[in-house]
Amino acid sequence: MKRLFYAATFAALGILSLWYWMAADALICRRFPQFCEVHGCRDIDKCPIGFWEGAAFLAVLAGPPIVFGLTAFLFAKRQRSWQGWSALSGGLVTLHWSIMLIDRLFG
């Protein structure tokens, strides 16, 4: 039961990380609009979206909670200190934000 609690807590942390990243991304786009230029049709309601674009969109939204929750579930297999949990959460958020920043700058 403890492992499920940790998994659910870290899945919520994944959602929060994504939410805060979207706010940070909006600030990046306001300050550096050259990194946020839209090429082609990007309106979800009016433009057809291919399978791989849809899969990538779903992965961006559902990926962090799933990865965070699964990692916490596996990490909770043994008894851990609060420092270990803190390091895991900080590492996951740092990795998530790094991937999203690299995608924003070079994608």
C-alpha cells in the first residue's frame, strides 16, 4: 500500500512539474519569441494531426506522471530515507525540465 501511495504522490508531482513547465515555457516564449515560432497549421480543432504528432502530444502530457509514478513505485521497493526521496524528486524534475528545455530550444 505504501508503494502505491508513493507512486500516486509522484504522479501528482509529475503533473505539477508539467504545469509549472508550461508556465515557464510561456515566459520563455514571451521573452524569446524566436524559439516559439509556429510552422504550418497547429490549431487542433481545424487541422488534421497525424498519428505520430498525436502520439508525441499524448507522450508530453501523460509521460511525466507515468514516469514519475513508475519510478517512485520501483524506488519504494526498499526502505528509503527522506533524503533519498528528495533526491529522487529533484532528479526527476530536473531531468523533465532539461528534456523540455532542449526540445524548446532545438526542436
